[in-house]
Amino acid sequence: MFGTLVEQQPTAMVMSDFNDLLEAQIPRLRRYARALLRDVTRADDLVQDTIVRALAKQHLWQPGSNLRAWLFTLMHNQHVNNVRQGRREETAVDFDEISSTLIATTDPTAACQLRELDRGLARLPEEQREVILLVGLEGIRYDEAAAILNVPIGTVRSRLFRGRESLRKLMDMDEGPGASPPQEPERRVAA
């Protein structure tokens, strides 16, 4: 009986440690989900689904391995499942409802640039946006992003390059009526 109690105690400590580590990752999960989904309610639902899944599957996580990458993998898979199930909803933002939570900036140029970046990110294909957010916003290494998205590292690099190029073009186009016309891409000659 005494041996059983001693054996259970480390498991309880591991669960407590896991819960503490998981809790520390919630702000990053929320930031990524909100940037990915562009809807606070859906993002919070995704984070909650991810946490529930992580708690249910915590026995699969290897202590000492990268918990953040494991959680982002769970979140990515949950997001893909949600999209496949058709849980996407188009909703309009009620400005009056959220106006009290908006933060005013003293630099109108910075606010304009952030709006342009936000619009540009929204116009990117989802696979490019995911990589840009993981690498650029969350600071995740390429190999970790590849594991999270379950794609080869070369695909991460390619999506990141194409996404960054698209963002540059989109932001240059949105400068207004005085902006220079877009350059025609160079034609490649087949060898």
C-alpha cells in the first residue's frame, strides 16, 4: 500500500507540472489563434478546444520535449478539423459593441501600417498566413513550424517566402492613388 502511494505521487507532480507549463503557453496560443482566425470568439473556442485536447492527451507528451510545438500542432490539427467540419461562420463586426475595447494610438502612421498589415495578412492564402504567423509572430523555428503543420521544412520556407513577397506587394499596392503601378514579374526562360 505504501509503495502504491509513493508511485502515484510523482504522477500527480508531473500532472501539476504539465498544467503549469500548459497554462504558461495560453497567451501564445491565444495570440496565434486570434491572428489566424481574425475572430476573438472563434479564436478563444479554438484555444479552449486545444487545451481540452492537450489535457486529454497529456500522456502522449514527452517531458523535456518542446511543449509549445506540441500544443501548436494540436491547435493546427484542431483548426483543420474545424474547417473540414464546416464550422466556419461569416460574421459582421458590430463596431458599437467593440469600440470601447479599441486602443487608440498616438502615431497615425503606425496605426495605418498595422491596418495595412492586417488587411494584407487576411488576403494571404491560409497556408502562407499560418507560416508567417508561426515564424514571424510566434518566433517558432522553421523545423518546429514544419512539425506543427506536418509539412516538410522546404514547404515552410517556400510558403514563408511566397507569403512575405505577397505581403510586400499587397502593402505597396495599398499605398493609395500616388502609388507606382505594380511591376510585371520577370519571365523565366525554360532551359
